Amino acid sequence: MKHFLYFLFTAVFFNVSIATAETPEVKGLAIAQEDDKRDNGFQDFTASMVMVLKNRQGEESSRNIRNKTLEVENDGDKSLSIFERPRDVKGTALLNFTHKTGTDDQWLYLPALKRVKRISSANKSGSFMGSEFAFEDITSQEVEKYTYKWIRDQEYQGEKCFVFERYPTYKNSGYTRQVVWLDQKDYKILQIKFYDRKDALLKTLIQSDFTQYLEKYWYPGTMYMENHQTGKSTLITWKNYKFRNGLRSKDFNKSSLKRVR
């Protein structure tokens, strides 16, 4: 009887443990952690991008930007985006210091005013340079910045995906939740739906034209953000990715923002 009760207790405990491990919250977190793990080790990269803004009437304007990003051990990435065209925004620069926990640090240099402006924590849901991307969208999306819940597995654009929700832990976020479609083979984020503070659908991000770099890292060539509430959209096209350029923290310096070229 003793052995039978021990066996019964062990079996019940084992089954409960398995069931707990398969909760939607635990599964969602595990998916996000695996996605993050697959992106580790790139060290740094440079790239150029073209941002096309379209208003409700269909009128377009474009921005040419160059970007450099540094992977930081045990913290979020650092990045610097410098506007090159058109002339009215040339020299504008955004410096991002993403953190795994706590508020990200962001500084915007405005050449017309010849000053560096810190983006306050209350303004990170605001539009980045008139685009449909918010300041909080353009920092590295660290695992610790969200809680998670797996919803379902679903085919999207011919690829089998995990569909999960992530909920910002950042109290000043402009979103209550985001629904993510992540392909199960290569862990590429194909689509994200953003819900505003009233839990109404605000925006949809679609990523496509992926290329694999260094035989490991999948990066999108195209990012399309549509705002369902305003009718506006922003299309970003990435080009000229170059990895492991030997960038260092000193290349991402707030005091040198005014001297960027």
C-alpha cells in the first residue's frame, strides 16, 4: 500500500507539473524567451532605411535614415538613428538606450533648435517624427518588458505560427496589449496588432521580405505599420545590413549627438 500511494502521489504530482508547465502564460513566456535567445550574439550592425509616411488622403513624404545598433550584455540594445533626407530633417538624430527593466533612455537631437531633447517616460507613446511608429516601438523589445499569454497556433501567410499576447509592464505604455504572430520555424515576427489604452485596435505591423544574416539572424526588409484609427500608415524599407563592425559603447554617446554626420 505504501508503494502504491507513493506511486499515486508521484503520478499526480507529475501530471500537475506538466499541466502547470503548459499554462498559456508559461508557454507564452517560453516562446518569447526562445525568440530572444535566437537573436542573441549579433554584436552590432549598421543599416540604412527609407521611411515613407502616407496620410489619410494618400499623400506621401519620405525620410532617409541610417542606423547603427549595439548589442549590450545583460541589458537592452543601444541604437542611433540619423536622418539624412529631406533637408528639413537632415541631422536629426535619435539615441536609444534600451533596458531590460525600467524606463528606456531616449534623446532626440533637433538641429533647427541646436539642442538635445530627452524623451520623457510619459511621451514614449508619442509619434516618432510624424510616423505611425511610437517612440516605444523603436527600442529593442526585451522579454522582461512584457508578460505573456499563448493564444493558439495558426497558419499565417503560409507559415505555421504561434499567436500570443504580450502585455506591457511599462505603466506609461500607449498599449494595453499586443497580439503577435511568430513563425514556428525561424521565429520571425510576421505581424503584431496593437491595442490602445481603451483596448481598441489601434495599429497593425506587418513584417516581410526577410533575409537571413550570418546563417542565423532573420531580419525584415519591409515593415508596414497601419493606423486603423487615423487612416495613416508608415512603410519602412531596410537595406545594406552590415554586421560585426566593431562598434563600441563610445559610439553611442549623448554628448556627441550634435556632431553626428
